[in-house]
Amino acid sequence: MTFIKPKFRHPDLPKNKLGYTLSYYEGALSTLCAGCGHDSISAAIIQSAFEMNIEPHKLAKLSGIGCSSKTPTYFLGNSHGFNSVHGRMPSVATGANMANKDLIYLGVSGDGDTASIGMGQFVHVIRRNLKMIYIVMNNGCYGLTKGQDSATADNGSISKAGIVNQFQAIDLCGLAIELGATFVAQSFSGDKKQLIPLIKAAMAHNGFAFINVISPCVTFNNNKGSTKSYDFVRGHLEATGTFDFVPEMEEITTTYESGEKHAIKLHDGSLLQFNKLDSDWDPLDRFSAMKAVHQAREKNEIITGLLYLNQGAMDLHELVNTCDRPLNTLKKEDLCPGNGALASINAGLR
Amino acid sequence: MQPTDIKDPEYFHKVVDCQYACPAHTPVPEYIRLISQEKYTEAYMINWESNVFPGVLGRTCDRPCEPACRRGRIEEEPVAICRLKRVAADNKGEVKPFMPQGPFSFNGKKIALVGGGPASLTVARDLAPLGYEIHLFDEQFKGGGFMRSQIPSFRLPESVLDEEVNYILDLGIHTHFNHFVHSLEELLSQDYDAVFVGTGAPKGRDLPDLPGRNEGAKNIHIGINWLANVAFEHTTNIGKKVIVLGGGNTAMDCCRTSRRLGGESVKVVVRSPYSEMKASPWEKEDAMHEDIPIVDNHVPIEFVVKDGVLKGMNFEKVTPIIENGKRKLVPTGEPLVFIEADDVLIAIGQENSFPWIERNIGVTFDKWDMPEVDTLTHASSHPKVFFGGDAAWGPKNVITAVAHGHQAAISIDLACRNLPLTQRPSPFVNLVSQKMGLHEWAYESNVVNDVRYTVAQADKKVTLSNRKTEVELGFTKHEGCKEAERCLNCDVQTVFVEDKCIECDACVDICPTTCITFIDNAEEDELRQLLNMPALNTSQDLYVSAPLKTKRVMVKDEDVCLHCGLCAERCPTSAWDMHKFLYKVTKAG
């Protein structure tokens, strides 16, 4: 019986700039169903953190309840973590972020945790442009309670029990763009080539970065007729482009040609290079992003890649003008300016 | 790349590195698993069937399996395969009931075996149960050949050798001991249907032209002859100061035996650098442990003899340099080094010698005066004469001699049945799923982190005072179990079925050693570079599937796969499964 992952790794495993190998970013052995898309997303997160040279203690992973929200146990075992109440991950992330803006906040949620019980929190955290990465592992069903349709199940999708879903799906990406999210992307758990650069770009983004990842539930929603099965998703993917994330320090070797290749300089100086596949779409234009989402829905396609990016907006700290230092580093002298200052304030009010 | 054909038994055979490296292809993981389950008799019999001398080999084998062991590629030390074999031999129960039971009905064919070493004994064991009447000739008074005369008793107790030789002789072999065969022609003139030559490489190399060789002859000995004299108790002592020339395992046996016969200051002097010595690393260590310094880069120049008495030897110091890609030893120009010695043992190699084979009876010899022997069939140019062991292609080791014996036995059997010698039997192969439940396998899939256990040795004071006291104590049962658990079960194969795969990446994500990649197909060189971890060890194969739904292929680098079964456990569709692969070289008959 194997509930233990062997400690041996490939002897030639490369090290990142911090001297860590990929294994340093791993977590416990997954207890999700064999073949769950969530495990692939976990692996993509591990790879992204490794490649971004993130010091594990500089990252906090936050989650709610559900299969998706269990995953933080399975990646970044050396980072901070908070497994919160169902649908309340954004509140906890907001609190933590307000208290210490030096950490990277990685929120992991599911379609139930976000589009049903957590919908209220989700829309408000978008409004506030909280600097965090918000990943939804979206499988269109409640896998932990035997696969009932969730709010993201597509109209007409057939469940494992053979029942056709009568309700309209909530399109999380469309909603996020509508509400002014500043980084919106959609991807597929089975396409790490695309997912990893997107997660890395999200980590570099200064604001709320939302990635909706279609992640098939291999146990309850991988049947014929389901619109979230491996086969269906693979057959209906329509990428906005191919992506490559280039960190600031790295020399850029790609040559640009014929206007198809584009690069967006991100907040921290890194570049998101992409090869546009859809000529109508411009990720910096909210209307064209919205249009692309609607068109894809019309054509019964799953649009993937970066959908929309807005680097001009202020994040929550800038909006409410918080202090620069983490609260736990503030000393009494910082918090209490003393009698002199009080007297001068009082004097100003006389 | 073309999809891998796993129906070819050699593909998975190669994945079982230890078995593949073993000349006799003993199913190593199979018997190691039995040792971990304390099934010593069964483990012994798997060995006996394949390598005939488990007790002997468990102490003295050259261990080609261990450098090949996968464990050595993922951590420092391979599994102690050789010493585990001894655990099986030491702790086995009654094994005779599991061996072929005579008397066997005579099939009308008579075979003569010349030489009583491992190759001949293997032929005897394979052919006797088939009804052949076997006649074994040896100049010694007991069977065993070089295993008896060359391997000192402190490494291989006589009782162990006797036991395993007798298992074979008890099959009804007609032995002709103390019988030196002087003429092959005469032997062939008798009514033998085939003659197997397993006479080893009996001639020790000398340094006949070195000044002082003749003057000091009384105290200058040829290593292998001297060892035989010690084994048969013709020689019982040696001078206090001894020089052993040579860097092979015979040199190690000579120096350690000298220490037990009165040698107090024994030195091994070797021409080449220490790292290039032919002796196995563990034998060098054992020699040094017995206070025997190894002096390298010293070329013998002359024996120093005064008044008819050997005083020592002069050596020239050299240093290795690389010239045109070849290693050369160049004198350093320092003055000659004199090393005192009462006796010198020359252990610089051994050669074949066939003075008893007439050159005009149809056995062709090449320009090096070696018989022309077919590498597959072991047949000579004479239809009735077969060669094996060191006699065939020069000195190797016991396990190679055993492997030769099996193949020669097949050829002799085919020849006696008037079948073409090239009609070799296919190996026995079995591939069976180990799945027992959701997280349950029929093998212990957990990979233990233990480092290699060391074998305890008896007190040096005791072993140096008695030539017959065995130095190594062997693993205890507990240590044997623990060491056996280090085995990675490379014979439990990862078998991939394309049409079940849904490309969910679960195997890729879980694999501890990053062996699996789903990728667009390419030529091998390119593919090796493009994998999630580049497959740079080209001696290990890539397992490539047929194209999948996305037109990609699954590529698995066999190099550092732990055979932990996690890919199969995380596979939702059983596209991966763990199958136990058993490969046995088919024997004669």
C-alpha cells in the first residue's frame, strides 16, 4: 500500500536561483481521486513557484472548502496556509493581505466555493482589486458530495446520472471582467504549457489576478455529454494565444515578426509574450475581451489564455492608503506618535 | 520514435538491470523478494537453477550485477546483491528434494567433460537429468577446479564448495579424479558423443626475462600455482617479507594468504595507478584492512639476489599520462626504489594452455593459439568438441563460466539430437499484473530510504592466525531482510496501455523521479533532450507509446524509475499497471 511518496528524486533535478529544487515546493501526497484535474493544477503551481524563485515563506496559500480547497496541502508544503470557511477565503485573504502586504497571496477555490456559497465574497474581492492570485479549479460539479451540478455546469451538460442541466451557467471570467478584475485568464488543467506562464504572470501582477481553470472531475463529471470532461474540453478549446512568461532579468531571445507576436510589460518589469491567435481580441481592451468571451460562448467554445489585463488600476493598499510595513513589524513608537502629536492635532481642531 | 515493442522479452529484461548484467541472467529481484519474506529455500533454488553455485557465488562472485543496480543511480550504493545470495545459502532448509531426482533413465549418449570447474559442473548438472551419461575428468582429487585451488578458504570455506559440488556429482556423474587428460585425440577415440573442454586458464604469467629471475627462483612463485599449493597443503609457510606483483583479484588472494602463512610485511606492488587496478574494490579494501599496503605506479625492473638468496626487488616509479587518448606510463626519472622481500609472488595474469589438444584432429586454433569457438553455440571446429569457461575465451570469472556451461549444454543436447545448434530455445517469460486493490500491490511497493548495510567481519586477530577461518560473517537474517528491502523491484514493470489513457497527467504529476512525459513525438536524440527531465543516460531505453488522442506520445525514461507503482496508483483508467516480469534463460532439454 502506498500512501508515502518515495523521497528519491531525479538526481539531476535543476536548482532555481535560491538553490532549491522543485521538490522543495512539493506538498503532501494527494488524497484526491486518481486522475483529478486539480492535481495537475497543483503541479502547475509547484512548477510556477519554483520557476519564479519564490521563497516558500514569502507565500501564503488560502482556501475555502471543497476538493479544490484541499489542494493547498498538496503543494508548497513549506509555505503558510489557511484553510478557511466555505466561500470565505476572500475575507481571510483580505485580512491577511491588509496586515502584511509583503507576502504573495495565493487563493484556491472551486466552482461551489466561488460561484455558489462564496459568490458574495468573490465579487467584492474583485471590486476591491486585492492583490492576490485567485485560482478557481472549476469542474462544474460538487465532487465532494457525489457530483451534483454546480453553478458553473453548462446548460445542456449531461451529468453522470444522465440528467441534463436546465440552468444557465455562471461564466466566472465574464463576471470578473464585468466587475473590473484587472487580470482575467482561463485555462485547462490538462494544458500545463499554457497554465504555467499564466500563473507566473498572475504572480507578477499588481492587483487581483483571476484564473479560471477547467479541471475535469474524473469520478463524477468525465462522462459522455458532460461539457467539463477531458475529451469535451480538449475538443472545444480555443486559445486566445500561446503564452510565454519572461522574468525581468532574463535576456529576451525571441524575435518579433509580422505583428503576430506581442509582449506586455508587467508591473515588476517582467514580460508576458504571446502569439495572438484571434485577431479581433486585444487583452488590454475590456470591450474586446468581453466580446471574445461572448463569441466563444456563442460558438460553444472554451476560450483559454489571458483574456483581459488592466495594469493601470490601483490595488487595495493604494486605494485605502495603508502603511507600507506589515503590521506585525510596527513598534509602539510607530503606532503611538506621543503627546506632542496629539496636542498638535487637538490644537488644529480648536 | 517507433512505439516500444514490450512483447519483445528483451525490452523488459533490460529494465531489470541486475539480471541483464548477470552473465547467467539470474532473476535477482525475484530471489531478493523471497529473502525479504524469509523464504530462503525458495530463494536458494531460484539461484541454484540459474547459477548453480549460490553459496560459492554469494561469497566470491565478481558481482557484475551490482554496478548495474538501479539503486546506485538514485543514491550512492547498490543493493548488496551478492551477499544477499549468501543469506539465502546460509539460511536455506533442505534443498535436495527440490533438485532433480535420479536415477535418470539413460538416453544412450555419453559425454566427457574435461576439467572439473564451474563450467563443466554446470554442463553436468544440465545434462545429467536428461539421461546423458556424464564422465568428468580432473587432475585434482575433488571437483571444483579453480574454485577450489584459487579461492582461499578464508573467503570460501571448503564445506560450502563441497556441498554445492556434491549436489551435482550426486546426480550420478561418473567422476575420474586424479586423472589428467593427456590427449584429446585419445578421448575422442572412445565412444563419447561429445567432449566439453572446461579446463580454465591454468597457466600463470611469469616475468622470465627480468634480471635475477633464475637466480632467485627458489623464492619466486607464480601466484596461481602457489595458491593451489597452499589449498592442497603442499605449501604451509612463506617468508616474513613478501612482495606480490599484480593488481588483480589473484594478487589480493596471494597477499592475504601470505599474511596467514607467516608474512608480516606483505606489499602489493602494481604498475598501474590504484584506480585502474583490476581487482574488485571490495577485495582491495579487504587487503588493506589486513595491513597490506598497495604500492601503485611501480614497474618491476629486477630481482635483487645476493649470494644465491633473494633480497628484494628494484622498481621504477612511473606516472600515467594521456597521449593521443591512450594512457601511458612514463618514468618519473627518480632513482629506482628497492623493496625488501624474502619471497615474491607473481600474480600478473593467467593464460590458456592446451598442450593436450593435438593440433591436427580438427580443432582449429587461431593466431594467438586459442581455439576458434563460436560465441553463441560454444562449438569448436570439431563437431564433437565444445568449449566453455575460461578455456573458451580466456580468464573471466565463475558466473561467466556457469553461463557458458548452460549454453554449451544446450548445444551438446542439440548436437546429440541432430538438431541445428543455432536453434536456441526462447527464454521463459511471464508478465502478470500485481494489482490487488485500490492501493494494494502484490509486491512491497514502498521505497525504503536505508543506505547499504555492511557485512560484519570476524576479528582480524583470529582470521589472520588461521587460513581456514572465514573472514566475512555474512548478513544476519535481520540485516538480510533490511538489505533485501532496499531492492527497487525493477522486475515489476510499468506497463502502459495507450487506448485506456485519457491524458489527465496524473502519472506525470506524481512520478517522484520525473520519468514520464507526454510530448509530441520526435527522433530519439531530440526526444531525449525535450523530456521533462532530459534522458541523458543513453544506456537506458525510452519506453514510447503509440500516438494518443492528442497525437502526443507517452515517453518514459527507464533510467531512474523507482518502480514504486505511484503512476499506476494515480491512474484513473488503469492505463498504467504494474506487471511482474519473470525472465528465465531456458536450459538444455
